Amino acid sequence: MKQDILNRKLRVGIVGGGQGSFIGAVHRVAAELDSQAEVVAGAMSSDPQRAQASADAWYLPRSYASFEEMARAEAARPDGIDLVMVTTPNHLHARVARAFLEQGIHVVCDKPMTLTLDEARELVALVEKSGLVFALTHNYTGYPAVRQARAMVHQGELGEIRKVLVEYIQDWLMEPLEESGNKQAEWRTDPARSGLAGCVGDIGTHAENLLSFITGLRISSLCADLSTFIEGRKLDDDANMLLRLENGGKGILTCSQIAAGEENNLTIRVYGSKAGLEWHQMEPNTLLFKPYGQPQQILRRGLGYMGAEAQAASRTPAGHPEGFYEAFANIYKLAIADIRRVESGQPAQGGYPTVHDGLRGMEFITKAVESSQQGATWVDL
């Protein structure tokens, strides 16, 4: 146990996220936003020169040529990192996480958690054995309005959940960007680095996780139709699914990266026996509440009628927009608080996506691909 961990910032390392990466910088801002942590070390690229240049650009005290070297060296230092951020392409997630978990270092990992379902199961076993904190950056669960939606569902304000509609649609892969040197498109459309699925793994998992987070329900079975519209692309760029929920409710999930004119349109509608809810990621500070037979209510982040969990996830007064970085930072804030608890001998409290959510995400991907390959048949999760 690190007895001094209550009296200082956590020391954080990053693997991946080097020059040209979008998500690496997001992780750093999110980790440091609440002054609870500081990024001090990195293995930011498999190219040693690029790794050093990326670390220099962030003024990191320590840069490593490989994540294996970084895990060993940091574990041996008295001032070594407490937490590592895994921001690599999917095929490295399990290897990187395992290297640091085996050295007693906590992990925050991008989604999807692993390349394969077997890797996900192995990682669950390792995390459970180690007792370390493992957080997964399904960052949309960090929005105050999403946390308010979850609280209202759990408090019974919607009644029995009957139907959920969730969609995540973009247009950034309308053209074969992977053929023109776009780094992000290259690995996301490569089965060796992305895994079984493209669009479903990249953004469909966010939709599945958001549904589960808000409703508290798991998908019991699904019928999926995955499509690849861009000629020559090796993975899906569009998917449509029918869902059966564990309580008997029904759902529809659609995700697409070839939907012309769409930016980052993640939307969820939840309908129960008493009321409905609606939330749009591109207008994240607003939650629509639709009680049956009554006027629709517009709930806004930061106002006094919001619940305790939503208030705790807010940083600025009402009317001051909060968005993507703040939601991402809420995952880090909760994970960091748990790291302090665990290192002090106390139990973790959670409230953020964990290794178990990662396993369910990999089951979702695997079963969606299986269903589609079988001609859009129903398969159980």
C-alpha cells in the first residue's frame, strides 16, 4: 500500500497517444482537470524518436521506448506512476494493461477493452486477482444529464422499462480515408488492429454501454445486420440491431460512420410504463423528461432540481456549457478516488465503467458479428 497517496497528486503514465493522436490529449486533460493527478511518464509511440518527441511536447520528465520497459522501470521507482492510461489501438490494449497490472499499477483503458473476447475474460481474471482499479473510458457516462437519467430510471420515475432507442451516427468514414494515409482510419478499419468489428467496435460499444448504464439492464439477445458500404473496406461501417432486454423490454440500436451530414450524433430515448427520457450528446446539458399525460419537462445541468449524482458531476454554474472533456474527467475523478481508497486499504466504490463493462462490450461485439454472419439471426448474449 502507498501510504502517502492521500497527501499528493497521483502520478500518471500514458501508453500511446503520441503526435497525431486525438484521444491521448483528451486523456491528459481529463486526468489533470481536477488537480488530482499529473502525467509524468509515457511510452507514446512504438517509434522511439516519435515517442521522445511526443513526450517532449508534453514536457514529460520520463519517456520510454516501449511500454514493457516503462512498466518495469516505473514499478521499481520510489516515485513511479500510480496509474497508466492505455490509449493505443485496440490490439495492444490487453498486452499493455496486463504489463502494468502485473507490476501493481492501476489502469484506465480506452474501449473496446481488448481485441478478442478471450483476452477480455483473461483481463477480468487478472483484475479480480490483483484487486487493482481498472476503469474503461466510456466517457459518455460521465455527463451530468446522463447520470440524472440513470438516477431517475433507478428511482422508478419511468416505471418498467419497455423500449430503448439508441443511435450513434457519424459521417467521417464516408470516403476510404484508410487509403489516403489517415492514421485513425487506417487502424480502425484494419481487422488486425481493430478486431472483429469496425463501426460496431468503435462507436456501437458506446451505444450499448450507454443503454446499460442508464437503464441498468443488459441485452439478453440481439439480431444484427452489419454492412460495409465502402468498397474494399475490411470491416463494417454501418449496423442495425434489434435487441431483447433482460426484463422483457425491447430495443433498437443503430450505429453508422457513413451517415452523410452527421457529426457525432449519439442519442438515446428510454420509454417506460410511466414516462420517457431523451438525451442528445451534441446538446449534453439538457435532458428531456416525458411523463405520460403531462407536459414535457426540460431538465438542465447545474440547476437545483437535479439529483446529487448529477450535481457531483458538474463543475460550473448552470448556463455555463460543460461538455466532452468534463464528462471524460468525471471517469478519471471517480477512478482516482477509488485508487486512493484501494491503496489505503478501503473498498472501491465504483460509479464508472469497469473491466466487467469491458467484457460485456466484447460479448456485444462478438455476438453482433456472429448474428450478422448467420444472416441476421437472433443470438443470445
